[in-house]
Amino acid sequence: MDICKDSQRCTGCSACLSVCPRSAIQIVEDSHGFYRPKIDESKCVECGLCQRVCPANGLTSDDLKMNSRRVLAYQADDAERAKSSSGAAFWTLATYVLNNGGVVYGACFDEDFRVVQRRCASVDDAQSCRGSKYSQGFVGSSYVEAYNDLKQGLDVLYSGTPCQIAGLRSFLSKKNYSGQLVTCDLICHGTPSNRMFREYISFLEKKSGKKVINYFHRPKDRGWGVHVEKALLDDGTALYDTIESNTWRDVFYSNNALNSSCYNCAYTDVNRVSDFTLADFLGVDRVRKGFNDHKGLSVVMVNSELAERIVASGVFEPGVTDISLEEVLPGNPMLERSSSPQGNVDGFWKAYEHKGFEGTARFVGAYGFVKSLKTLVKQLIKRK
């Protein structure tokens, strides 16, 4: 029995696992490290619930979409922005829900650098969900946990990629609960294999001879809008803006490491599946240069009546300004189109199968002699 009618469209959202009444479905990593459902045929009764809940089947994803009602530019205070990748819009929503006695679900690293959806019941718990994560997240049982919270009458903020939110909303579509669900997605570039990211962490440890204890995809050491990556090591030092520490960034932007569903993403659309959609206000200098203080600026798309009520309550005050969708689009093209691979995807995965992460990095020119030479030339130019 095939859960997703087109396996290339499976996002690994885990809606099927969550809805199965016989616990017959597991989410496992495929040969490239992407999350896929696996059925235990000895438990399956072929009820078809998993097929019906899958957002990738039929018109489900379109049925969940909402027209954006309002678009905002937002920047929290300097202290909060310093701890966030952008303008701290997610953190503002998270603290709003938590301070009202609710719970937050967001993406964090576990001890093995897997990105997982975590339930957070306090501000301290939610700190780990701040910052960008550039690999596929594991939903696990978090949809069911969120449903149980909602049945208890709690407010729930669930933040994730658009495909994760679509899975959650599809799972909850015919369920009753008394709590208030607030959903929040992001303008997503695509989700690379998390197993490959974990192998990248091992690559850094091998090259440095030290253990990586924390990782930041877009730290603001040099301000907002400068994408270099940073790994903290167990001896107190850091790898920052080195060839090795930027390798994952370059592999990510090659687009070759993305999930197959990302190349024909159902959610690259100005019509969104979440109450709120967040993003960096990239390209702000072209439309509102005076807004950019280089400390972080978020786009907040307000997509539902619930989101409008939350905004009207003043949650983003001060620091918010109305902008237009047309101002956002140039710097966020994934609102209108999916990412496209920039090379030979089959060759990329063959390199991975034979030589692991380092093989893929060399394949796309993110590591090796050519990369070292280009980096040296750039350094020499800067010195002149």
C-alpha cells in the first residue's frame, strides 16, 4: 500500500504516522537521509486514513491555503534580535503564546544535531527553537502532542515549514478541541537531508580534531544579511567563516541536496497554509533602505482572521510597519517558485553514495582545491 500516491512529492510530514489507528507506520530515513513513512504490513488494516490525510494527495494542499490579508516589516528590540536570525518575529509570537499560558512547538537541534519539532512550555525551553535550521526536520509525535494540548484547552503555537503545517492542519481537520491553534510557517528555500547535515558535523570534527557542541547557521557576528556559518567547539574556540564551516552553506545553495518534493513544492505560493508566514526582509535596501540597521528585519505575512486579531492586540508593537507584498517578492522568490537544482542531481547523489558528505561538497565545488583557490583570490582582492 502506497501512502503518498507520488513518492516524489512526499515531504516526510508525518501526518500519516499521526493518524494511523494501529501504529502501523514509522518514519524512517531513506538511502539519502530523507524522512519517509514505512508501513508494518502485519499491523495495517488498509483503512485508508493515511492516504486521505496526506497533503500531497489530491487537492488537500490547495484546500488549506489562505490569502494574505496584510504584510508587515518587524524588528524587535536590539537584545532580542541579537539572539535571532532576523527581526525576532518568531520569538515575539512564541513569548506571546507562552506568557498567555500556552505552549510552543518549534525546530531545535537534539544532542546529535537532528532537527526535531520540540514541545516548549516555558520561555527557557523555547530558546533552543530560535535561529534558522537548514535541514529537514523530524516531526515525530508532535502533531499528536499538539492535539492533546489543544484538547486540554491550551493555546498552541506550532511553527514549521509550510509542508509540516499542512500536515498538522490536515491531521487536525476533523478533530474537535477547545484550545486555540496558531500556525506559523516560513518562506522556505527547501529542506536538505538531515543525515547529510549530521555527516557534515562529523566532517567538521574530523577536520578540526575537536567536538562540535553547538552550531549556528546564520550568526550575526558581522551583522544581519551576511551569511556565514559558525560551529562552537568543545575547547571554547569556534569555526567561523572558514572554508570548512561554510561548506554546508554552499552545499545548501547548490540546491542539489534538497528533498525531491522541494523541486515541485506545493507551497511556493503567496497563498499560505499558516496564520502567519515569516521571512527575512531580504532586498529591503532596494525598496526601503532606511529600514535596514543591519541588526535584523522580519517580514510577517498575516494570513487569517486569527492572525489579524493577534496583530491588533499589539503583539508586534513597537517596531512594526505595514509594507506591500510587492516589496517582499524580489528578495523572497520562493513565494512564487520552487528551488531548482544547479547541476547534475544524479551525479551529486552518486558522489554521496560513494564518498559521503565530503564527496558531495567536492562535487558542487564547496570544498577542495578549486574552493581554496577561489577563497584565496577573494582574500587577496579584499586586501588591495
